[in-house]
Amino acid sequence: STGLGQTDPELAAAIRDEIHRQQDQIELIASENIVSRAVLEAQGSPLTNKYAEGYPGKRYYGGCEHVDRAETLAIDRAKALFGAEYANVQPSSGSQANQGVFLALLQPGDAILGLSLDAGGHLTHGARPNLSGKWFDAHHYGVRETDAQIDMDALRAQAMELKPKLIIAGGSAYPRVIDFAAFREIADACGARLMVDMAHFAGLVAGGAYPNPVPHADVVTTTTHKTLRGPRGGMILSRDAELGKKFNSAIFPGLQGGPLMHVIAGKAAAFGEALRPDFKDYAKAVIANCKAMAGALEDAGYALVSGGTDSHLALVDLRPKKLTGDIAEKALERAGMTCNKNGVPNDPEKPTVTSGLRIGSPAGTTRGFGTAEFAQIGRWMAEVLDALAANPAGDAEVERRVGDEVKALTVRFPIYPELR
Ligand code: PLP
């Protein structure tokens, strides 16, 4: 073969080891998933060779007739999936989708209002080190002290005072359902546009297990690689095709050059899968599984931010156990469970330490785990963390025993067996 293993063994080894890592551990990072072979095949295709600046039927290069078909499939499927009048499938990432919206709707210095980072918002929603925080007058709303949920009354008062150009709903670590109709009402009252960034829960929306923001928002952005289970990338949707023309110009030529046609083909493949009836079962299972895992942790005495979850993710507040996110993440990884440290609302610790853990069920659900497996995972996590609370260096014996059980579970639910 003239495959990578022959031509570049060093790189081939890194890829092989990463495949084995994915196969042999339990992936609990809430923003990750496991794509189908169809998505891998589209993404690994020679469509990567093609320059196609512009949009289907209006390109700046010749030879685009076939990639036009692939992009049109992605657009039509995205519109059908989310009930949108407009879709742009070209943003290379979720961040670029958001930047495209800002370029289309805002001027430098305009006021924007998004969920704060420590309450579960995203960097691109006006965080200080991000372009959105440097170029705009970025303000943030938080969550209520009592239940860690968005306080719509406080948000309304803040929005009426600030009169932002754009209100942003959505985030990366908010476990609850967001009331999009209430956001719409506040945006109308203060004269703002409403953008919903559904990156995290897009797959739940596609599967009918979480409210659809498209009827309420002026524009909806998303990544395609989280719960939606497609290739790494972004997308912009709207119920307003006229507004869509502005987003198209913002993405190209405003922000990007040649779109990643192989990734767009991967998006078409993933959207095709999400349109199938079994994706509804998947979305429902993701939420049931997350509740099972979070419930097991709660039964073991762990506190959940907001007291639970309605989605694919839960946030564990480690403060009552006198643990921090950084050492908890590392101990769980030693036991074969991968998740990430995460700030909790009003976190006293630095972002590199944190007081929380974010856990999610999208990837495990894809590999076939049900509520029994996820409840077991919750119990394993509690065992490892209890041992860590008793000994800050971690209990090697407990981590090894749990790690062996984790490994046995992954063997029962294999992924990419042909890539072993
Ligand atoms: N928006 C939200 C809510 C996210 O959680 C993320 C990813 O973490 C992004 C945007 C950015 O996506 P990307 O990493 O593709 O730039």
C-alpha cells in the first residue's frame, strides 16, 4: 500500500494512537461526538482539492458543478432539519459562523449582550480576550444565585437599560432549556436583533428533543460537530432569506476564502443522517443518558449546577467535596474517562483550576450506551473522585480497578472496529 503507514509512519502512528485512545476510553466531553463512516468518507474525499469561492451556481472558479451539488444537498438538508428559510454551510468553525453574523449586523463599538463565560457562555459571545470582546462594547448577563438559571427579569432590565444592537442566547456549559420566546420578546422590547448560538444542543433540536430557536431568532448559528454529529465546522441559519444575503456576503468575501468542500460534503452526510427517524431516538437517548449519569453522581453526594440537567450536559460543582476541576479531570482520565474541568457560576478558582467538571452524553450514546451504562459511569466517576478527595494524589488502586472496568465496557461497545 502507499498509505500513510508506508509514506509517513511517524504521522500514521499519531493517528493510530488517537483512534485507539477514542476506542479505549469513555468520551464524556460534552462538545464531542463520534461521526459515522459516511461522514469520515466524505471528509476524507478529493473534494478537499477543489476551490469554490462563491455559492452554488455563482462561483469564481470553473469545474464547480459537482461540489455545487454537494453544497446544495447540505443547504437543503439543513433547512429541512431546522425549518429554516436560509442556510449557509460554509463557516469553517462555530467561531467563524458567529463572526460572520457580527460582520453582517454590527459596527465596531456596538453594544452586544451575551451569557457570561463563568455562567456557561462562549468566548465568542463577547469575552475579553476574544475578537468579540475587543471590537464590540460587550456586556454580559449571568444566572440567578439561587438556581443557576438565566434570570429573564434581570436580563430584561439590563437590556432595556443598555439597548444593545445584538442579544446572544446559548452557551457551552448551560445544562438547562433556554426560553427562546422570552428572549425574542426582550429583543423586540429593546430594539435588538436576537442571535441564538445553538452549537451545543443543535443535535437535540434536530432530533426534536430540545426547543427549536429558528422560529424565534433573527439568526441561529451552530457548530456541526457536537450533538449534531457531523464534521468539525459551523453553519448559519435564518427564517429570513433577505437577512441571509447579508450573512452570505459576510462569510464570503467578508471573512473566508475558499470553502472546505470536503467538510461541506461531510455536513451533507451528517444532515442526511439527522433527518432519519432514528436520530430522534438518538436525541432523546442523549438526554435520558445524561440524566442517568448526573443522577448517579447526585446519589453519591455530588452537587449539580442548577440541580440537574435538561440536556446532553451536566456541570458538577466540586466545591462541597473540596476538590478542584483540574485534579478531578486528571484523575478521571487516569481511570479511562475523559471530560473537562469547567468554571461554575461565580467560581472562586482560576480558569486553569476551576471548581467544576463538565460531563456529557453525546459520544457515549452514539457508541450505544444506555441509561444503565451511564448510571454505572456516574458511579465510577464518584468512586474515583471520592478516592481523590481522601488523597489528593489520587488512589492508584481505585483508578486502576475502575480503569479496567471502563476498558471492559468499551470492548462491549466498539467504535470503528475496522480501524483497530
Ligand atoms: N459557540 C458555542 C456555544 C460553542 O460551544 C463553541 C465551541 O466550543 C463555539 C461556538 C465555537 O466553535 P468552534 O470551536 O468550531 O470555533
